[in-house]
Amino acid sequence: MVKLLHDCDADLNALNGKTIAVIGYGAQGRSQALSMRDSGLNVIIGIRPGASHDTAVSDGFEVLSVADASAKADIIHILLPDEAHKSVYENEIQPSMTAGKTFSCSHGFSIIFGFIAPPEDVDIILVAPKGPGTEVRKAFLDGFGCPGLISVHKDASGSAKDTALCMAKAQGLTRAGVLECTFEQETYEDLFGEQNVLCGGLVDLMKYGFETLTDAGYPPEMAYFECVHEVKLIVDLIFEGGIQKMNAVVSNTAEWGEYVNGPRIITPDVKERMKESLNDIETGKFAREWMEEAAAGCPNLLAKREAIGSHLVEITGKKVRDLFEKK
Ligand code: NDP
Ligand code: MG
């Protein structure tokens, strides 16, 4: 049984006198930087000019270029898009990654797949909230926190875990509970989850459901309610009390339908394809292909993004949400 680490396992004083440079000020960067500052840690921001830069300035941070922030900091916490890690690291961070410093991130992608290799005398840690930045920050402000993961890949200083736990506590993660794992586990499981269940998987399931109903002539608005909108209500119940709680709340008819039809839709061969996906992740095939796509300017990503934007499910969803907002 894995052990959850809580506030009592972490010391906010572990980073007294140290400076953390949060590199990137997007979804995770802003949320993590604000909460760590609120908890008394010394946080500066490293970011290129642009929208994120301006937000960091108006949030009252000391905002520097990525190179200058990295030079000034003891802990360099990289919260850039994964596909940008390698080039920003090589061009702006590497010269500052000197003995005794800490390389930190929220997703092990660049380290595990070898896009970044910090020197031997540098700590390598991971502090990752298990949730989108805005939600993590909301939970922190509510006095609670989002669960998270910490990992130590390289403990050159002998205190790498204390650093990770201190940052996790400062973000409110140890209020909910933090799991210690390996970089490999975090990276592979995170990619697997988002590709097979959470984003890929769920989105296709909802889209097929929506298309089946609308192809058969049912009104798109009703199909949207059934196959997209209600997903949240069902997931909220599972989140609260598991599958049995959800089954207890839906009608017996719905529960019976789940048992007889669910396994006809999601058949055991899905697991075979999930195993193939896990293999592509573990062998680095997925990472290589994604970095190639990013290096080419993301032509396929942009085309897919455009295609989903013009799909009837999204057009209907916007209409339905607008109706809600008018009330
Ligand atoms: P975002 O896309 O929200 O933010 C990225 C930030 O990096 C922005 O501030 C952006 O600034 C900046 N940036 C982008 N390219 C460059 C560049 N070339 N040079 C300098 N700055 C740049 O990313 P996320 O916050 O979602 O993700 C950051 C990390 O956190 C990733 O490693 C991700 O895997 C991890 N993570 C994300 C989670 C999530 O739910 N989103 C959950 C847990 C971990 P600009 O405004 O100028 O573009
Ligand atoms: Mg994820």
C-alpha cells in the first residue's frame, strides 16, 4: 500500500533563504507560483515577453527573462509546455544549471525521454498537482488542496526530497495528500491516462454517442445533454463515492443498462489497444513523434483542433451553454 504524505511530513522552512524561479506562467506556472508565494516561499518568474509576462507583472512578481531568472535561482521549476522544454533549456537555462542547484518540473516527459539531461551534481525533482492549474489554485484558496505527486530522480544534495515536499506543501498538495513515485511512473501513467481515458477515450466516446443519436435524427441539443453534459453529473458521483454510489443514485433501469450494454460497447479488445498505447509510451515512440510534430510547427495538431471546433457537438455545446448563461 502506498503511503500518502501530508502537511506533517513536510517542512516549509526547508527552503529558507532559497529562491525558486518558476519558468513559464501559464495554467500551472501561475497557480503554483501564487500559492508558493502565499505560503511564504521566495518565488520569481522567468518568462518571455507576451501575455503571460504581463500577467506575472500585474500579479506583483519579480519578472525576469528565463536566462536571468535561472541564473538568480536555486531551484529552477520548469512549467513550460513540454514540447518547448528542450529548446528553452538548451538556449537559456543550461548555463545556470550549476552544482548545488535543483532542476524541477511537473511532468517527467523531458527527463524520461532524454530531451533534457541536467549535469550530475544537480538535484532533479518533480512536484505535480493532479489537476488543471485553475482548479488547483481554487482548492488552495478554499483552504484545502489538490492531491499531487512528488518524485526524486537525482538526489545530489541529499535533501532533494525535502525540497520537493516543501514545494508540494506550499502549493497545498500535502493538505490533500501527496504520493511519492518514480519519474517513470509519473510520466508513463500521466500520458497513458490522458491518451486512453481522460481526453482520448472520453472525447471519442461522447462524440460517437452524440453522432449516433444525431445521425438517427434526434435533436442535437438533446443528444448533447445525454452524451456530453450529463457526463459531469455522473463523474461527480463517482468522484464522491465510487461506481457503486453512482449506481445507487441512477435508476435501476440505468444500472441494468450499464451491465448489459456497457461491455458490448467497450469490449475487451479495447484493452489490447490500450496495451499497444502503453507500449508506445514506454518505448518513447509517442514522445518522439510528438516532438517531431511540434518541431514541424504542429500542422496535424492544428488541423485536428480546427476539425473539433467545427464538429456539430461543439457548435451545439456552445449554443446550449449560452442558453444556460442567459438565465
Ligand atoms: P501552458 O501552456 O498553460 O503555459 C505555458 C507557459 O510557458 C506560458 O506562460 C507560455 O507563455 C510559456 N511559454 C511557452 N513557450 C515558451 C517559450 N518558448 N519560451 C518561454 N516561455 C514559453 O502550460 P501548462 O501550465 O499546462 O503546462 C506546463 C507544465 O506543467 C508542463 O510540463 C505540463 O505537462 C505540466 N502539467 C500540466 C498540467 C495541466 O493540467 N495543464 C497538470 C500537471 C502538470 P506565453 O504566454 O508567452 O505563451
Ligand atoms: Mg495529466
